Amino acid sequence: MSVVALGLNHTTAPLDLRGRFAFAPDQLPMALRGFRDRLQRVAPEAALVSTCNRTELYVAADPRVAQEIARPALDWLAEQGGVQGSLLQSYTYVREDREAARHAFRVAAGLDSMVLGEPQILGQMKEAVRQADEAGTLGSTLHQLFQRSFSVAKEVRTATEIGAHSISMAAASVRLAAQLFEDLRDIRVLFVGAGEMIELVATHFAARQPKAMAVANRTLERGEKLAGRFGAQALRLSDLPDRLHEFDAVVSCTASSLPIIGLGAVERALKARRRRPMFMVDLAVPRDIEPEVQALSDVYLYTVDDLSALVQSAGEKRRAAVQQAEAIIDAGVLSFEHWLDQRAAVPLIQALHQQTDDWRQAEIQRARRLLARGADVDAVLEALSRGLTQKLLHGTMAELRSAEARDREQLAATVSRLFLRSRGAAEGPDAGDAGEPR
């Protein structure tokens, strides 16, 4: 099998374009089944990794058709985002086989992330594997690729300092807020959403003991559960327009496909606040906060891309560990290549087993018929063994006899390696014992 990885990420595509290709976890199985139906003739394995920083399609297929996959895969992905394939192509990358494995391993280890060494991507990749398995598109090759990527990531984190002292998006959000407000204990913070990212941000803010915190979520029950952990108030999303002005800092990260905090709502909030500044962080892809809000003079709005410079500056302290991590990844890539090479021989091995089993069954049936007629047992065993060896050697002998002179030497060397392995032992000092059972 060959492996192809096609995608776009924070280094190749702007935020608003990435937002068009964001898949919620529960959308992945249907999307993957649709992709496989599109490529019915090829029937590939497929998995989708979709985060705020990347959308990547991993495909495994027969090497004879793998070269034909990239273009239809790109067209399919372009349709999902409602853009032309020619436009998307300028923002995407394609990796094949060895480089596809290397890319997957680097992503899992956090080397390809906006935050060097960040651990969240590992959970997101595991979720992608679960969804592909549910869709029935995972397959043995991609299963092996991802399981090996998880093992490589674990080794990188335990054997290097790549993840030490990492500044996550959550920590970066708090650091930026501290630059705007003199004392975070004097501010009120609103978290919009109740997912993993919001939980991380809330944890970091809670450590700074703000005056008040609130969680607004579409599902009130889930919002209440998260709010209860931090002694925060729970709100409905529908309450936001009337309550937005109460908060000095707003951090939003939901799976909404459309902005949930509009320009008008922020303008009204600023008016009620008498132009006191608001700090806003939009960690969602697609955006939760309308980009026009950025133009308001009393709003400090940051997106995931805006936080990139801050988190990368912290990453410089860990660059020395990257070389060690890359060496671990190189070893993982070689191991995966070896596994793929072995897998390539599986159909031939299966065919050989089937052929020899057919010959064995034929000779056994022949021997039973002879025994039923009263033939001598030793004569039957002799005939059985001779019949098997003749069948096993027939094709090899025919090839040796018919081979061209220029090919015969190489063929003879191959046959010797396959059938005369014990000759060296037999010619050694203990030749008399060679081949005898011990």
C-alpha cells in the first residue's frame, strides 16, 4: 500500500480559508464515507485530521492507483469548503509514502504545530482515528501509521525537552490579558463554549483569581458543569447580547460554523461600558467573532494566528531539542517503511501458501486412494514425498532451463539462496551431523 497525506495548515493558509475546511468530530464519519464513495474505483483507506490549525486527509491505497488519488482528493476537499480546486491547490501540500509518514509523526509529536511541542494535537489525532474507524475507512495501513505516530510522539515527549515549559494558546491568552489590564483580579472574564480549549483557558485564568467568571454555552447543562468547576456563572448563548457589556475579557472557542458574536453586539457593549476597553480572544476556526470587530478602537481582538508570534517566541528555548526529536522520527519512518515493504509481500506469501496447500491436498488424496487399494505403505509415502518435491521444483527447474544466458547466473544465485541454504552448514566441520534432528 502507498500512503498520501494532503492538507493545509497555519503555515500555508490564512485563518478564514482554514475555517472553511473545519470539520466537527461528528461530521467526520459522513465526510469520510462520502470521500470513499467518490473514489469507489480505488476504494482507499481514509482518515481526516481537523483542528483549528490544520485540515489533513490521509489516504492509503494500492501503489498502482495511489498516484491518481491526489487530484480527486483535492477536488473533493475543495467542494467541502466551497472553493475552486485551483484556488485550494495553492494553499495545500501533498506528501507521499516516506514523507507522508514523516509528516504524520511530526504532527503527532508537536513539531509541526503553532506551539512547538503542544500536546493537544495528539488527542485530536486519536479522535480522528476513532472517527475513521467508525466510518469504516481506517484500514490496516492507516491504523499502523497512526499507532506508530502515537508511539513516536510518546518517545519524543519522554526522551526530549520538546514539551518542557510550553506556552499554550491558553497560557498565551492570559499573558496578553495581563499586558492590557493592570491586575487580572479586577476583571470579569467570559468564556464562550465548553470544550477542551475553553477548559484549558479557564484553568489558566482561574489561577489568576479574576473578580468573576462566566461560561456561556449552547447547551446550558454542559456549561453549568464546566462553570461549577471554577465557581463561575453559567449563561445561555442567547443571553450574550444583553450581558456582553459586563465582561472585560471574552475568550471564545465553539464549533459554530458562523460567528456568534457580531459587530453590532460588541458596539452596544462598548457603549454600555462607556468605552472601557474589552479584551477578546477568538480561538475558533471558523471564527466565533466577526472580524470587523478588530476595527473598533476600544477592542483588543486576537485570533489563533495573532497568538502565533507569542507562542513561537517561547518555542525558541526548545529548539535545541528538535534535532533529537527529528532523529527519533527518522527511526520511526524507517520502521514504518520496513513494515510497508513487508506488507507488499503479503499477497505473494498468501498465494504461495495456498498453492502449496493445494498440492499437499492433492498428494494426500492420491495417497489415500492408493492405500485404499491395498498399496504398500512405504511405497505410498515414497510416492507422496516425490510428488510434492516434483511439484515444488517444477516451476524453478523450468525457469532455469528456459532462462537466457545473461539472466541465468542471477536466477541461479536466487535459486541457490532459496533452496540450498543448508549447503554451507553441510560443508562445514560438522557436515556429518548436518540436517540430522537433534
